[in-house]
Amino acid sequence: MGFSFNGTTSQSMGLATRITNEYRMPELRNNTITMPGRHGVFDFGETVSERKILISCFIPPGETDEQFLSKKDDIIEWLNPDNGLCQLILDKEPGRVYEARLTSGFSFDRAVRNSCTFDLEFFCPDPYGYAISDETFDFAEAGTFTASRALGNIESYPVYSLKGVIPSGTDCISP
């Protein structure tokens, strides 16, 4: 099991990884208001909070001191949060992508000579995973059409993209 972040896979970085917790539902944020003199709170429902994804990583032994230091520098450069939100794809969730960045720094905990472990916590401000390749429906003729979506696990709204040719000398298309 691995992951891809900002177009680079954990395997290509020489990492062994594991996700011990599967957070299928992000934390919920309760929307309430407290009123002085009233017991309890007014409940205005909930919203889904941000998603956090924890990944444990291991750099296996077998490299020289110089190679080991270089690998750690490469990992830090790869995961640099200054790059902003980047695509995070988990091998356990093929076809789904999250926009993420690191929540905080991390330290390399030495295991044995020139190997170490470290834990990553990714922050996804948008808690939902999106299809890497979304469905496309082409309506090339006049008429009524029904499109049934098969990807995803939550209601989403379509994005419309219109293509056409406007005749020269006009500023609108008439029916």
C-alpha cells in the first residue's frame, strides 16, 4: 500500500507505507448557539469538517550515510507544504483524489543504521475525494437527454461546457 503526492509515488521515493486508520467519514462540526439563561443550545445541524489522513512511513536500511541523508532531503522537498494543496492519491482508494498538504512538520525516528520511520498527517480542507477522471456526457443533437452518473459516493453537481460556433457578424445564437 502506498500513495502518490504531487505526482510522485511513495514507492519511487523508496518508502514503505501503511495507513492504520481508515477515516471514511470526516469529523462533524456541530452548529449550535448558546443563549444566556437557557439550558442547552440551539441546534442548527452539522457540517462536515476537514479531513485528516495519517500515513506511517518507513525508509528501509541499505544505503550509505550520504545516500540516506540525500533521501531524507528529497522527501522533505517532495512534501514541502509551501507548494500549497497538491493531489493526494491513496493506493487503497484507486480513482479517487484528495487535495491535501501536510498539517505539521515531522521528524525521522531512527530504527536501525540508515533506516527510519516517520508519520505524516495530511490536511484536506475539502473533505471529499473526487474522481481522477470524471464522467463526460456529450449531447451533440437537439432533444431531451438523461445522464446517469456512476462515479462517487456523494451528490455532486455537473459542470457544463458548451462548444459552438457563432456566425461572423452576429453577437448571439438564435434558435
